[in-house]
Amino acid sequence: MALIEFTDKGLFCPAGGFYIDPWKPVDRAVITHAHSDHARWGSKHYLCHPDSKPILQLRLGDNDYQTLDWNESLNINGVNLSFHPAGHIIGSAQARLEYKDEVWVFTGDYKTEDDGVSQPFEPVPCNVFITESTFALPIYKWAAQESIFADMKTWIAENHAAGKASVFIAYSLGKAQRILKPLAETGIPIYAHGAVYNVHQAFVDNGWKLPEVRRVTAETTKEELKGCIVIAPSGAEGSPWIKRFSPYAVGICSGWMQVRGNQRRKNADAGFALSDHADWEGLLAAVNATGAQKVFATHGFQSAFSRYLNEQGIEAAEVKTAYGNDEEETVSEEQNQPAP
Amino acid sequence: MKQFAELIEVLATSTKTTAKLEAIQDYFAVADDTDKIWMIALFTGRRPKRSVNSALLRGWCMELANISPWLFEESYHTVGDLAETIALLLPENDQQHPSEKTLSEYLNILLQLGKKEDDVKKEFVTSAWANMNRNEIFVFNKLMTGGFRIGVSQKMMVNALAKTTGISPSVIAHRIIGNWDPATISFSELMSTEHTDADHSKPYPFYLAYAIENDVADLGDPGHWQAEWKWDGIRGQIIKRNDELFVWSRGEELMTEKFPEYNILQELLPNGIAIDGEIISLAEIPENDAFAPLPFSALQTRIGRKNITKKQLSEAPVGFIAYDLVELDGKDLRGMPMAERREKLATIIGQINQPFLHLSPVINFTDWEELKSIRMQARDKGSEGLMLKRKNSAYQVGRKRGDWWKWKIDPLTIDAVMIYAQKGHGRRSNLYTDYTFAVKDGDKLVSFAKAYSGLTDKEFAQVDSFVKRNSIEKFGPVRTVKPELVFELAFEGIAASNRHKSGVALRFPRISRWRKDKKADEINSLEDLKDMLRAYNNQYSAKPADDKK
């Protein structure tokens, strides 16, 4: 019997009787990280890393939450479960399952570059490796974070000189925290959209030290906003909330910006190919580091990636999952309003 | 090259016309004259002849990046642009540029490279790649593979040049049109009147019309307006100067060789003349003044070919419907009122008296209501609607509002289901936006048209997500999709075709709306399409171009 089965509710461990990142409500859900495509509403019991818990509470409300820290393990019906850093966002984990001498790892989402905010990715030796493949084509090769940050700062300086605000479109959980430090280094005030601010505050309330961000309130004057920096999720584009920063330029932070057609489609003034997912080389390095005999590729370019791995002599297959829609964020009307 | 690559980067990413215009002006300010001339050439479609074919470029890239052909193809279909795919796949270059060549230096080498052996080509291209950053590699590849479709219109180019040189835009537009070779002409020669005078093949910039935006009645007194049928061929200018005949298309292509029917005009036309009109396939009708246009598909058999066979000449004879006279006796008539130009044109066409050459007929009407009902006959005439021209209008430069309007008839429509999808190019890369549609034929579905346009970005994203969730099979880049989404397609015409399984070919098919209210079994049938074919098309097609079976 396979340690993890691919079912229509999600990844299921029959021996342990639990699901990992299920996309339908189940009794026991193990959550790799708090992005909405991996952590869904309606399950009876959630197990996650302590750093994911405040965000799950924020997004899914009160539930039966249990946490498991790095270097701990939990025996569930004879299956030993442990979390290992995935480097994707704060609290993001790979799930390692051990049962009768066999080890399976599901990566959730991950990146191999240390972003300075999330716990850096750790390769975990295993027999079977279930990996994401969001950017599994050789055209995706990320520049070093420092050089992208330098480009972002240059762009801010140009906008600032022209009296324009710099609006960064970034996912409110993950990318928004990652870019804060370099943005704060410019000394220009940073305003956060409601969706970004809520996540930010949840981390701060739980002891994370992050640079200061401001909220727009009814008292905020036009003068204060002139030439500032803004962080907003993609759902806020074109909203009245954004228009108050006029004149402004929009820069999108996403791995998809690697291809210029995507940038043109989004009609952005600038695109920064900054991704929280592993690039082609990162994925290959991760697969090799596990020493796995069998690889399953999910959500992304899974068919190309598994075909390539097979050609390299690593047995691989593709699996369809419901993950991978975290790029477009829906934003509530309320979050598009100024803070009270 | 660095400056040019930076210019392309700004043009490709900028969303505002003013920013693009400034970027071009900045480039003109810093680039040397030989680079300027090449830049103008590239942006006006004068790309150097392809010297390195794309199969070679692919091969060298795969070798350097150490990837297999299928993975290259997979990458290409995601990026949607060959030049960019190669730029993204090549290994990163650490070293800085030891031998920086200018844009014109690279182009001059490329011009010579076509005749060389493959290993010489390889040496030049791969060493160029090794000394460039990713963006420069992309631009360099574009020089070899294709045009620069980066949202710079001819108009923008003309305006930037006008600002730089202080010459008026309409004069610039005339100077950069026609036959000139970026390898031999200098920037100052191109901008001078001597060049314009010296090039006796030069056409005039075409005056183009916008679609009418309000009720025709708002145009005022019908007596001030001339109405003509709008014909669906290729807009062109026939020019004779210095005893030589030139035929130009609106796309600024010299097409003299393609239409031997016009050869006799070299004898019959006076020197110093330019006639504007429509190059169009016409069925031969014995009566003198009458003519019957064939569908555009007939004309298509005549263009894009090097040699024209006797069979093509007889199956798709080409005529010319004259609209306007822009030059006579070597004098530019563009400032003269249209009614006066038309009188002179009528005289000349009458004198020449050739069966393939017609004066565009004027439609008599007394009020706008009458014209509205006449317009309804357009499809029966093989026309796509009406042209309205103010009688005292000058022949202007480019697309202008006010004096000339096109008033097309409503398109034909049909409801169809999507059955195949493929990823798009450019700004639609990695998104399923190219669709094939089918109508029903009994229990089966038969594909009959492809369409790429007509949906909003949001709708494309929804369809893309449907395709990703509902694809059945994969054939290379094409996915077969569960036949579920119904769309209304609009098109301008329909012709018989044995190249398509359905037996019909549509003119300008596009998606007019997403019929979310319809299910796949409520679409139109092949019989409906054939009814349209019979009703609208074949009345003049005595010899349909491809009905040979």
C-alpha cells in the first residue's frame, strides 16, 4: 500500500488516516503552509507549524488547531510525521512521513534560495518525493535576490524623483514580508493595503520583527502619500484604494514576470521576477538532494518535469492536484476601504 | 547595440504612448546616424533578409543549454517567442562585453552572413551570444528571426522623427515610405527632399478612414458627401514615373510583379501619375462597366507566391477599382478637393478603357435613410459596406477622422463550440487563447474556423482555466478540449474551400461573444454554414478557386 494516495479530496495517508493540504473538508488535515490553495476551510482538525497558525486563524477563523515545531515528530496511528522548512514563506513546511522503514516527503510549495525571512529550505532524504513544479521549465532561472532588490530600489528612486508613488503588487502572505526589508532601506514610508496589513499585524503580534508599514486612514493627507511606497495584492489593482496614490507606477513581483508577454498582459510599468517557488535548477537540486527512488510532480509543469526526470534516470510520474491558484488573490470590499 | 536594446526594453514594457515617444526621441538624440537609419528601417518593416534560419538558432541554443528538442519546444510554447525563448535558455554570461558592436555593425555582418557556411554563421552568432546580457541577446535574436512588434506604430515613429528633425509629420511620412535601402542611404539623405524626388517609385502615404462612430445623419447635409462601395481586396497605388510602372500595397510592399494584368498600364498611363484604389479579384463580365468581385480567398491565391501560373491567372483574374488620383503630370494633387480629383480620374480611366480597370462607382442617394437601405445590399454586391467621403476633402496622411469614414455592414455570425486550444504569443504567452471551433454535423462535430480575438483579458483567463482543467488529449502544443464552451463567431465573408474539413473558409473570423447561455447541443450545424455559403457568396463565383473535385 502506498504511504500517500492521490484522492479527489487531496493527498491521503491511509495508514495514518489523515490528509495533507486537502482541497475538500476532511476530519484530519495536515497543512504545509497557509496559502489559500493549500489551507482550505471546513476541516475538523488542522495540524500545522506554529508560525502558520496565526495566519490560519486569521483566514479560516477558530478551529481545532494543533501545532508541530521543527525537529519534533508526531506519531499518528504508527506513521511518524515531522515538518521541515520549505523556504517558501514564513512557517512553510515540507511534510515527512515515515512508516515501516519507508519515507515519503511532500514539499508543499518551496524555494531553495534563502530569502532572509522564511526558514531556509532543508533537503530531506526520502524514498518517495512529491514535489511542486510551478516553474519547472529551463526558461525559469531566477536572478539572485540581491540583484532583484537592487533593481527594485533603482525603480523606486526613479519614481520618487518623478514625484510618483511606487506600487508593488505582491502576494499579501509571503512576498509582502519578503520585500519589506529592502523597501524599508530606502527610508521612504511604506503603506500597506488592508489584506497585506492584516497578515503583517498577525506576524507582529506573534513576535516577528518586521519593518514598519502604515495604513491609509481617513486622516491621511494626499501630501503624505506623494512618492511613497505601496504594497498591495493583485486583487487591489484598479480599485479606488489604489487610485488615491496617483500619480503612481505599478511593479509586479512574481516569477511569471520572467517572460515579457506576461508582463505586457498585466499592463504593469515594471515586472520583477521575484518568486517564492524554486526555479528549474532549484527543483533539480532539490530532487537530487533527496536521493528519492521515485518522484511525483504536481501543480505546474508536471508533465515536462516528470518526463525530464525520467530521461535523467529518475523514475517520475505526474499527479494532478488542485493547488497552484495562489497568484490571483481575491480582496474583500472592506479591505479596499481606508482603515477606520 | 546596448542603446538599442535598452530602447526595445523601454518600448516593450512601457504602457504609455508619451513614454514610448520620449524613448524614441532619446534614442535619436544619442544614436549615430547609421544606427538611426537601421532603427527606422526595422520599425517600418524593412527587416534584413533572413540570414540564419530558426532551425540553426534552435540547434545551437539546445547544444549550449544542453537540453533536448522536446524540452526546447515545451519552453517555446510557454514563452511564445523564439528570440526570447533562446535568450532565456542560454547559460548566463558572467563576463562583460569585450567587443561591443553597434546596431549597424551587427546588421551589416548579418547582411553578409546569408551566403556563408553554417559553421561561419555559428561562430558569429554564438560568440555574439557569449558577449551579451539576456536583454541584448533577445534583441539580437529578433534581428535574425522576425519583426519588432512592440507596439510602435508608424505614426509614433513619424512623430518622433518630426520632433527630432523639425520637419512636419506628413512630410516625414512621405519620406520614409517606399523603396530605400538602410545599407546604402544615410540619415540625412532619407530626411532630405532630394531623396524623395530621386526615388521615382515612391508612393504617397495612404489616407485611411476610421469606422463611423455616430449616426450617419450627424454628418450633416448629404449633398456634401460622396458614397462608394467598400471593396474587400488590397488597397494599393498604381504609379507610373519615368516610363516605369510600380504597384504598391498599403503594407508598403512593392507588388508590381504579382499582377501581370496591370503591365499594359505601363504603355497606357501618362508619366507622373499615382492612382489610389483596390487590388481585387474580379470575375469577367462581358458588359463593359459591370464587374463582380470574387471573394478575398481568390486574391489570396495570387499573393504570397513567387511565380504565378496560367491557371491562377485564369481562375483568379485581378482587376483594379480606382478610388482617387493623387498625382498627375508629376504634380501632387493631395490638396485639391476630392470632387475635382475624381473628375480627372474619371477622364483618365475612360481614356484607358481596359476591362480590368474600373472607376469606383458612386452611389446616388438623396437622404441618409435612403443610403441606409442601399447599404443593406452590400453583401449581394460582394462589398463589405460603404465609404463616405466629403466632396471637398483633401487626400490626407494616415488614418484621420472627419472627412472619410467607413461604414461596414454587420458581420455574419454563427454559434460554435470550442474543441481545440493552443497557447498564444506575445502578451498572451502561457495562456490558452488560440481556439479552434466546430459546428455539428449530425452526431459529429466538424471544425471550421480558428479565432484568436474578441474576448476580454478576464474572459481569456476564464477560458484558459477551463482548458487547463478540461483538456482531453495533447498533440504537441494543441490540447483537445471537452466540447462545452459555446461562442458566437462573427465573420465578414464565407467561401468554398477544400483545404478545410468543413468545406468552407471564413473571412476575418473572431469571437463576438461568449454564449454562456447556450449548451453545446444548441450550436449551429454544418448545413447552416453551407446555406450561408450559397446565400452570400457564390452568385458571381463562376469559377470558384478551389472547387475542382
